[in-house]
Amino acid sequence: MIVAVQNQQTAYLHIEGDIPADLDEGVFISVARKPALKIYSLGFQPAKSIPEIPRWFLHKYARKPFTVLDPFAGSGTTIIESLKYGASVYWLDYHPLSRLICRVKTTFASPSEVLQSASAIIQTAENQKYAPNTVHFANKDFWFQQQVQEGLEIIREHIEATKITIQPILWLAFASTVRKTSNMNDGMLLAAKRSRFEEIPKRSRSDVFRYFLQYVEKAVEAIAEWHPFLEKSINNVEELPFADARNLSGDWLCDAIVTSPPYINAIDYVWAAKFELHWLGMVESDRERLDLYSKEIGTERIPRDWSLDQSC
Ligand SMILES: C[S@@+](CC[C@H](N)C(=O)[O-])C[C@H]1O[C@@H](n2cnc3c(N)ncnc32)[C@H](O)[C@@H]1O
């Protein structure tokens, strides 16, 4: 069969800043992005959307009052855009780390209180001799040096004893600390093969404490910048009580689903956040972590209890 391919002139547009709502269909665009609020980058999510896309959608199609659903909320890009636009938004995500990130972005914590608590934790931690040993998962010693494990255990213990309202942001800073102080290469997505072992820096407990404080400061900067927007819209956001987008019910309504779904085979979200899941106590064992795959859309893994008939 011969297929004739007709050469068409395709329009191309370079845009500075936001994508115009009246963009012609079929146009190729490139976007020079405006400096974004820090809140977008807060929290690890391996497939963040660019905010310009939900922003464009809302400006083009949403007529207030307007309610959005994001069933794959991730790090909350659609939530932020919806709230900034003045829309209401329902959200969910099956992944415990994503839920933590979105909760931090949609609730208030006093920046000064968070900073004070983090400093107090570090002061006590620096003088603490004993480190608990509560977190267990496969290959922990391969990915975490002994001193790092001790530092992380000590911080965990202190976060658990902190006032409940500021715990989420401390946990989020702790999650970044876990990633940073592991033996993964910087920027590595999955804990797979580690290249160039000789280059892994030797880390002490104090390094762990220092990184934790840095991540708390970064998180506090982000939420302090975001809070004035959130103050106006705090009542317009609601987490739906479901852990799987394939199973929704209830008497809520939305005008549009604005989301970036998980694509088949693209990202293994359970593996990507394996360390955070264990260190933050979001799963209690390797088995429990692997069980999360039964909810993950796009996974390459077939849940254990699937019979052959189901999978064909
Ligand atoms: C492409 S990401 C979304 C990224 C998000 N738009 C952002 O900017 O951060 C897809 C999300 O779908 C979530 N996910 C995968 N399977 C799911 C399921 N069955 N129910 C709900 N969320 C799911 C993943 O945890 C991931 O956070």
C-alpha cells in the first residue's frame, strides 16, 4: 500500500509567558516560561505537568463558578492553577507521597512555627547519641550509609513528636532529605544501578541534619509565597476520599476533569518513591509497598492475585 503524505505548511508560534486562550487549532508552539511560584516545584513528582497547560484550559473553557476534578493530582499543579483561577477543585491520587504533597499545598502551617520546630529538632538531634532502628526494607544498607540511617531515624523520631499541624511540611522536607542523602546519583529517578561508587560522598549524621534544615527552609519559602493565594481560596479545594481513580462515587459534581494521567509504562511511581515510602512510614514492609502496584495505572507489573483469565 502506498500512502501519499501531503506536505502541509504548519504554523509555529513562539510564546513568551502564558498560552493565549484564542490559539488557533493545530499550531505548534514553544513557550518561554515566566518565573513560576516556588510552590510548583515543592515535592518530588517524576512527571510534573507544566502549569501553562491547565492554565490555558481554564482561561479558554471555564466560566465561573467552575469546578475541576484532578483524579491524578501528583504534586498538585492543576490544584494550584484551579485555585489561582478562582475555580473549585476536587483531587485525589493513589500515591501516599503525592497525597502528602497536595495536602501541604492546600493547608496552612505557620512558617515561623515550622522553622522554630525544625531548628529545635536539629539542636536536640545533634546532641543525641542513641539512634532508633525502626525502618526496614530490602537493600537499605546498599542505598543508605550507616550514619545517614542514624540521622534519618533521629529526625523521624522527632517529627513524630511534633505538633500535628506542622508535621506534613516537616515530613515533606524529610522526604527530600531521604532522597538527597541516599546513595542514588543526584537527579536519578529510580533506585536502580548506581554508577561510579567511588564518587558517593561519605555522609555524617550532621550532613543529614543540615540537608533537612535546608529543605525545611525551602519549603517554608514556597508556602509563604503561596499562602496569600491560598487564603482567598482555601474553601474551594477538597481531597476526595478515594485511593484509586478507577473507583469514584459520591454526590459531588465537576464541570471538567483537568489532569495529566499516568501513561502506560512511562513512570513507575512506586519504585520512583521507594525510599520515601519506607522512611516516611507510608508502607510498613516491602510487601505493602509492592501491594501499591494493584492501584497504579500504567504499571508494568501484574498484581499477584490476577488470574490468567483476567489478564488476557
Ligand atoms: C503524570 S502524574 C500527574 C502529575 C501532576 N499533574 C503534576 O503536575 O504533578 C500521574 C499521577 O497519577 C497517579 N496515579 C497512578 N495511578 C493512579 C490511580 N489508580 N488512581 C489515582 N492516581 C493514580 C500517580 O501517582 C501520579 O501522581
